[in-house]
Amino acid sequence: MAAKKDGRRFEVELDWYYVSKETLWRWVLLLVGAAILVSAGIYWWLNRGDDLAGRATREIAAADELLAKARTSPGAIRAREEIAVAAQKLENARASHAGARYADALKEAVEARQLALRITSGAGTLRHDAAIMELGGRVEIQRASRATWEGARVGMKLYEGDFLKTGANGLAEVMAVDGTFYRIKPETLFEVHRGKTFAGAGEGEPKRQSEIKFIVGTVDIDTGEGSRSIVRTDAATADIASRSNVGVDVDPSKATGVSTYRGRVTLSTASGSVTLGDRERVVASAGGLGPKTILPDPPRPIAPDDAAVFDLNRPQPLTLKWSPVPGAARYRLQIARSRLYIPDSIVIVDDRPRPEAVVSVTEEGAFYWRVATLGKGNVVSEWSPTRRFKVLRGGRTSGGPDSTPPELVLSRPQVNGTLVILSGRSEPGAAVSVNGEPADVDASGTFKKVISFANEGVNVLTVRAVDGAGNETLRRETVMIEIY
């Protein structure tokens, strides 16, 4: 029998050191005393009279030089408020220096110089006034400091003095930083003005204000909670209250028409003013304010259900139905391939005497439809809410129930004030919602949604995609909201 081997012995030696309480306290007191001496030395070095006064003098001179450059920089027009703040800080620095308050003078001068430096370098800290959320067709902008036009892009920031124009086939959706939403129709030109914040606003009073100068064209305006919008034209000024839905149109003769679909608007001219409530319209021209006109109610889509899917391989007429409106003369129907109803994407534009239409669709894709009421005297309601339907070639594959969750891919959210643009892709035919609100999904599964947040700080986007078999995919994204 083999002998058992002895295991190796491992020994650990521990050394113990004993320190008396008195010695420990001496070290602690020594370290604390050294820290106090170092802090006192630093404080003395930074605040010694002659050197601090000299540093403040040099910072004031540097800030003065940079501020002069900022006033003549290309972005000076839209940076007027920032330049004014820098100038005030510089004046405060001079006053503190004259009163021998050199530490205060140095602080104010440094802040003035840093702000002027950001303006001259175009370092992107200037507050924008609006942003382009969506567009289609020809849309161009002209910056306040330039004489040329450039193509607009989704997410592009707009500042005071910038112009935006749409071509005959162009539409755009613009969001002001206060949450006001502008839907800009074809052949429209307007100028962005600086928004305002009312710090001392009371309960129920608007806390933020956006403003535009409207030259020609048509714009639909939605104001949010706590926001108001000022729309200036050559003929009048419209003061749109919060939670209002308003249409403004300016023709080539400069006549300004204002239609209040919901909310309240005060329309003012040189000869007087008038307040409009729900479903009222007034036209202001060189001759003054015209009489009020009552607008008809919009229809309500009934059938088919929103996001209905039809099989192109089994062609059948599609019947669109909407609620009848008392006193309606006719109904104007639009069917388009674009959610924006870009003119080139509209496949049917027709006036119908009855609250229904039978149409034939011979192409695959996603379609959007809406309807408006035509009343007596050519008055028109706003458009009804949009409904969607899809036409796909062939049904789902057979071979058992579908248990696979739909694809859901999200792009990085774009934040604009209190608004967030979220785009992504899911399975064709799937229904997508963002924070419980349905998103428009085209035939390829691509979608885009604008969500408004009321709370500042970190907020959560919950995106849900559900396919025809009821399978669900859930995604969450966090965004940081800053309220101006």
C-alpha cells in the first residue's frame, strides 16, 4: 500500500503594531494644522490687494474687447439678449472695481468675457426660438445674418430673424420653445421672432410666449398649456391664448383672415380690435375689421377603423364614412400617401354631397384620409382628425399561429424644449404607440411621433409595438427636458 504523502504546511505571520492614543491625536492635529495653513496661504494669494486689483483690471479689458467683437459678429442679431447680459455684467464689474470690491469685479468680468467668447465663437449656447419637427417638399430658410436661402432639415434650430418659406409642394411643422405648434402650408413665408418668459405669471396666466411675423400664406397654430402666441402681419396682430387651435391666412393683398377653431384670439388693427371665441372667423384688411362669421363643425371619421389593413390580392371597393354635420353644403375629402398631405402625395381631392365615399385603391402602401365641412358662403371647417389604412399584397403566412414579437428599433430621441421627436421602425402592419399615443406607421414599418412633456428633468418614453396576432414588443428611452 502506497504511503500517504504529507501535505504542505502554509503559515501566515501577522505583525502587530501598537500606537498610543496620544501619538494618534498628535498626527491628526498636525494634519489639520497643515491643511489650515495651506488654505490660508491660497486664500491670501488669491485675495492680496494689489494682485487681485490687477487681475480684475485685465479681465475687464479682455471682456470689453471680446464684447466689442460680439456686437459685430454674424450672430449678433439673434444674440441681442446674450450681448445685453454680457454688457450688464461688464458694467457691474466696472462698478465693483471702482468701489474696491476687486473679488466681485473679477467674478463679473470673467463671466462677461466667457459669455462674449461663446457669442463670437458660435459655440452653440445661444437659445433657439423654434425647431423644425417635420417637413416635406420644398422648404427653405434664410438666416438672419445671411442673404441666401438654404434647404431646411428636420431638427434644424430657428432663431430670431430667421425666415422660413415653403414652395408650392412644401409643408413644414415647426415647434416653438414654448410648445406652440405651427403647421405651415404651401407657399407660405414667415419670420421667427424671439419668445418671452413671464417669471411672475399668476395662476391661469400664460408663462411663455412665442412670436412670428407672417408675410403671406397659411399657418395652423396650436398653443399649449401656459403658452400664448403672437402672430403679426402687415394688416393686424393676433394674440392667441393658451390651449387654442387657430388658422391664420394672409393673401397677396395683405388681408389677414383668422379662424378660431378652439380657444380665444384677440385680433387688433389700427382701427380697433375684436375677440374671437370657438368657431368664429374675421378678416382684417386695409379697410378695417370685417364682420364675424360662424364656422361649421368638422366631421368625425367613422369607418373604416384607424390603421385598418386591406389585401390588394382581394380587390374590393373601400367605403369611407364620417358623421354628418348639420347645415353642411358639401364635404371635402382628401386621401394622401403622406401624413403631412403634401400636394404631390394627395391621390384624391373631392367634394362630396353625402357623408361617405366609395373609393378603389389599386396600389400597395399606407394611406391617410381626412375630411372637412363646407358651409354656406364658402366657409370651411378645420380638417377632421386623420385616419390611416394600409393596403398590403397577400395575407400573413400560414402554418400555425404567429407567436413572434414584432421588431422595434428606435433612433435617438431629438429634444426641443418640452417636445421630443422619436422615430423608429417596426414590422409592416404593426400598431405603434408612444406613451399611449398612437404613432403613424407607413407601409415599410417606419414611424415618427412628437411627444410633449410638462415636467422638467428626466422623463421616460414608453414605446409599444403590437402586430396583427397580438404579439407585443416594449422599449423604453429616457430624455432630459429643460423648460425655458
